[in-house]
Amino acid sequence: MSKKKLATVWLDGCSGCHMSFLDMDERLIELAGKVDLVYSPLVDNKEFPPDVDITLVEGAVSSEEDLHKVQAIRQHTKILVSLGDCAVTANVPGMRNPFPVQSVYDRAYKETATLNPGTPNEVIPRLLPHARPVHEVVAVDVYVPGCPPSADTIYYTVSELLEGRQPELSSRTRFGA
């Protein structure tokens, strides 16, 4: 039996969903028998590969870099999972949405800076006008709310998808849990 290709992606979020992924502990060894982790902030692969079976996307789409990344990932992924409240609703990254982008930059890089105030123009990704949940940008196949979702919920979701089943998550997780 050939292994499925699994990828994880971190957009604009805190990495809490990836920490929950790692909290699967010994179940990661079991999953390693069924999947190859082909792309992730947890591995060194720099290019998103073609023909990925399942991609877990953590975080909101907040920058031009996020937008291009998630669009390319969607093109190369069979099942795309919005993982966590930021991916599902834009959650914390979306708290900037009432403010113009320039005022967000000013607050972060000028008003609160004690040394060298000024917005960097080469290092930071260019922000979109609003942080958006993943489904507003690309088609999403599975939504896994939670901040972050538990390791048990992530394990259940991936296991069900590997078995060709749609995970039933209504009793397993909720927003903010």
C-alpha cells in the first residue's frame, strides 16, 4: 500500500494548531506508517509538491504571500482542511480588519518602536486590506474549528480522511476550544 501525501501549512496564526499536531505524540509514529509529510514548517522542503492528498492549513489569509501560497496549495491538493479558528473565521488576525493597513503598519513599526521607527519595506509581507478565512479565498473541503483544535481532534480528522471518510466533527470540537 502506498502512503498518502500529507502537508501542513502555517499562514497568519500563532502556530498553536501545529503544536496540537505535534501533541499527537506516539500517534505521529502510527501516522508516519500511513503518510509521508511532504511539506510543513516542521520539515525542510521549500517547494510545495504536486499531487498532495491532504493539506492542513493553519491561519488566516492576511498577506499577499499568504494569498499566493494558499492558491498554489489548493491547485495541488486533493483535500484541503481549514485547521483552527484563524483558518475557519480569520479569528485573531481578523481583529485588524476595522483598521486601514497603513494604520496597522504605523502602530506596529512607528508608534510602538523605541529604536529605528519606520515600516520595513523588504522584510515583511505586504498585508491585504483584510485578513480573511481560507474559504473566502479557495475552496475548503473540511473545517476543523478550535483554538487550537485538540490533538485528538486532529488525529481523528486525519485518520478519517485517510480512510476515505468525511470526519463528523460537531461533537468533537467547537470554536475557541
